[in-house]
Amino acid sequence: MSMPRSHRIRRRSFLAGLGAVAAGVSLGSRRALAAEEARVNFYNWDTYIGETTLEDFAKATGVEVKMDLFADNDELFAKLKEGNPGYDLIVPTNDYVERMIAAGMLETLDHSKIPNIANLAPSFRDAAFDPGRKHSLPYMWGTIGIGYRKSRVDAPPDSWKWLYDSDRHSGRIAMLGDAGVVVQMGLKLLGKPLNSTEPALIKQVEEMLIRQKKHIKVFAEDNGQDLLASGEVDLTMEWNGDILQVMEEDDDIAFVVPREGGLLWQDCLCIPKGAPHPMNAHRFIDFLLDGENGAAIADFIQYATPNAAAKALMSAEYRENPAIFPPDSVIEICEASVYKGEEYQRLIDETWTRIQAA
């Protein structure tokens, strides 16, 4: 199933060239229609869909997919919190699924319309953040860590200290522009649980980041892998699959989960309240959970699929890659983020504002 490297193209170049298929959502009238128009408005992460998935769905169903991109969960949440502007399918991470359920922002899924749920590995068919999978189904999962250029380091940067408390690569460090994740990985460096809500601990992370800020080139909007690939930075905090995408094209790039541990995340397919085309959204979810379609997506974006039927079609190079499917020793030192309430979110927002202003 896995396509040769030479047949793969740069994901961002691919997305830029999708033209009409990936055009922005037209957010016009949301009047009720007697029957759904042949359309799905999809709000997704960058570099996070198969090379031909949208075209394949249109050919198979006659339903066109219009896709907009967001950089992080905060952007996604902010876009929808005042009301759905017209999206049918979104891809929030597990703790934001929990947050959106609490806020009444997600529709209940009709599992009878998604028979390919049967393709999911048993461990992904239920979730503590969404019991019974009433509002979400898994899309991809993975870790966060440090992507680095091997020729620029003396040894693998196996600690978050390289990013948070070191001048060894001053001006050549990129961090994610995701406030919650940046604070959580700072807590891991301090040896604390990443779900800690203690203001004193969060203040410690804030002070550490403000001290380190002169050494940080940028808090990147989910494009740290591109900065690494272009040689603008030596180290970047990034999602494992994003680094794997550029590792395929540059043997000098590598990825490591620091010894303090990191984040285990699960991105999910959800239908937001007020979706104008819910029936087509269900059809699209089922299409994404098909074994062959899921394998094509996973092969192209290089993230871990929760789809057992898709994984079975993949090459050993994919199935046995520890940067995609971390070994138990890495899983054991990682944690999943949980939704900690709106008071905590305000604390993180205020912390981030001070860090950015420093």
C-alpha cells in the first residue's frame, strides 16, 4: 500500500494546489433545505488529509468537499463558540472534544449511518472523554516531541530543557503557538503532571518561558516542520507526523520524545451543532473510516491510524516505525490532556498573553 517516496509530494504544495476542491467555505445563508445540497464543509488541520481523498469522495458520491484549515484547537473553538458559521465536519483533539461537548457544541452521531466504525481497533471504539462515542470518532493519534536537524546537534535533544531552558541554539528554536500545549510541556519539564491546574506551577512555566523567549525564534502556527526543513531553525516543538513528513524528504531531520515525556493526543471527527449538511457529513465520516481510504490518508500524512483495517494494509515500514507508533516505554511517560474547565482556560489565556507581551 505504501507509495514510494518519489511519488509523494510536499503536503503544503499539495494543499495549495487543490484549487476548487480545497477552496474556502462560502458562509452564506443557512436556510433549511428540503434536501441537502451535494456538499460538505470541512474544517481541518493543515497537511491532514490524503492526496486524493476529497476528489475520491466526490467521485464516489457526487458530494463536493470544501475544506478550510485551522492552526490549533483554540482557533477552531473560537471560530465555532459564537455559533457554527457553516461547517459540517471538524477535527478537534480529545480534550477539546470534551470541552465542546460540555458547551453543547457537537451533534450526536448516528452510528447506524457509519458502518465503517467496525474497522476501528477495539481500543478506539470508546473513550473516557466521550463515553459511547456519542459525539466523536477517532481520526488519527500520536505524540508531540522535538524535531531536530542532526547535523546541528552534538546529541539528540532528549529533554524539553533544550527548548525551555537553554541558550545552546539561541535564535534557532521554534515552539508551537498553542498556549495549552506549551504550558503542559513546561510542566513535564518541571516533573509535574501535564494536567496540573495549580496556578503556582503554571506561573513557574510562564517565568521560564519569559526568560527563554530571547532564544526562541518563533511560536509557530503549526509549521515548525517547514522552518526545520528550510534550515531556519535547528529545533522545533512539533507533532510527530508533521516531522515525519519532512523526515521523508531530508535524512538530516529526526524526531524524539523527550525523556520527561510528552502528550498523547487523539484527533476526532465531529459534526458541530447547526451543520447544514449532516447527512453528507455522516457519509464523509464513513468514507474516511473505510480501510483503503484510511490507509491512503495515513500513508500520505504519516500519523498513526486508529483504523485496524487501514493499518493492516500498510507497509511494515509504517506499522513498525516507532516515531509513528511509540513503544510502550514512550507511551508510559506520556499523558493525555483532559478538559479542566473554563476557569483553567482563562488562566492559560492570561498566562499566554503575558508570555507573548514579554
